[in-house]
Amino acid sequence: MLKRDGESCKYSVPDFEGKLTRSEFDSYNEAFETIKDELAAITQIKADLKELNVNPGVFAIPNDQFAEQTLETKHSERGDLNLRWDIRSLLLKLTCTDVFLCERMTSEGKQFAVIERYGNESLYAKANGNINVLLVSNDAQQAVQDYAARADHTLHFMASNMVATAQRVVWQRVASQNPSRVIRAISERCSKAIGDAQDEIQAQILERKLSNRQNQSIGQTL
Amino acid sequence: MNGESIKNAVPISRAAKKLGLDSFTLYGLIQSDKFRPRRERWGELVILEIELEDAIKEPTKKK
């Protein structure tokens, strides 16, 4: 059995091909404990975003569940420039935040916005208002796609910072040793959480495009 | 890389709890420049406690 610093390398961790020594394994577990809640959140959000990426049109259709429900956005300090938006569908539900696709009628036609609403208990919401407009578009489906792309970017940002957090924990624990393998193992686990779902989304989008193309060519033949 | 940690600063996950937000939401607010985190010695982002206090103050009390 391979040994490192006199210790046997015999401990396996998810998504890492190598084996860790007992002390590396302990460091890994301690670091992972620090980021496990965020990694679970990333995995869940990634799964929720998958549907937005694959079927953005579904979310552009008004959902009866939100009929007559509105959100008001404030665009001036005095509150004399408020816009009222009708909720069209729910794009993402988090523990403390809901993200909606909304619409309103303007003189130039319908306008769409992706708006997040924070929970009433949030101290940030109490001080800054519980509504935040993330993006505006004149195309509902485009708004969904743009939000999905933006959320995906945020997930990557979150994952890279999680690895840095794990790095801090590991270095603080074993400052005298080289913890590069532990960091790599954590990093690969985080990358897997982001990457797997991304691959699956791309495969489903490709499958959908091929299916649409097939249907089109069948239509032309008929 | 200097060896000093940034004083009176908290990691993003703890900052999110204090604000009553999901971490994902706070990362989004950082990307929109609503918060200005500092980078710790290991590359980890942290938010100064003073910025957090300011973010939960009533608008009239903000600096």
C-alpha cells in the first residue's frame, strides 16, 4: 500500500480518484463539514435551474397559481415612482427568497422582469425593501434564459469561494504539512456538483434541438 | 500574500445568515456590486462587519 509521511493512503472520498492518509482524511472531513450546507444548496439550486435551462418556454407561460398576485418595485427614494408587476411564474424557490418572472403593460407593449422577493424576517429586506429587480426584458422566454445563465454564473462564483473556504480550514489545521491533495479532493467534489448538472443540461438541450429538427423535417415531408 | 487575517470580517455564509438571506442570494448581490467583500489570505471572500451593520440599518440611519 502506498505510504505518505509514514501513513498509509487508504481513505477514499467522493469524486476523487486518489486515496488519502488518515490525517488528510481528517482534514478533508473538517473542511467539508464547513462547506457541506452550501454544497447541498448548490446541488439543489443546480437541479432547480436545470428545468429553466431545458424548458424556458414553460416558465414564460402564466401560472394560474399566481393569478392576481403582484409585486411593487420602487424606483425613487420618495416612493413616488413605483411600478406594479403581475407575477407570471416562479423561477426559483430558496429558503429565504423567491424569484419570479413578472410582467407589466407599458405604452410600448408588455415588459417582463425577473424579480426576487426576500422573506419578511430578513434584516436586509427590512432595511432595503424586500423586492429586487434582477433583469428586465421585452421577451418572456429570453428573460428566463438570461436569468438561468446569470444564476449559473452565481453558482460557479459560489463554488469557487467554497473551495477557498475549505482551503482556509485545511491550512489552519495542518499549517506544517502540505495539504494540496486535500484541497484538490474538495475542489473536485465541488466541480463535480457544478459540472455534472451542466453536462446533463447540455445533453438535454441538444436532444431537444435534435427532436425539434426531426419534427420539422417530418412536417416538411408531410 | 501576507499572513494577517482581515479583522472584523465574516465569511459569506455567516454574513448571509446575519442578513437573513440565502448564501446564493448574497453571492448574487455581491455580483451586482451591492456588497464589496475583501479577499482573505486563502482567497476566501469575507465581508466587513461594518458593511453588514450598514446594510441592515434603516435607510435614514445609513452613512
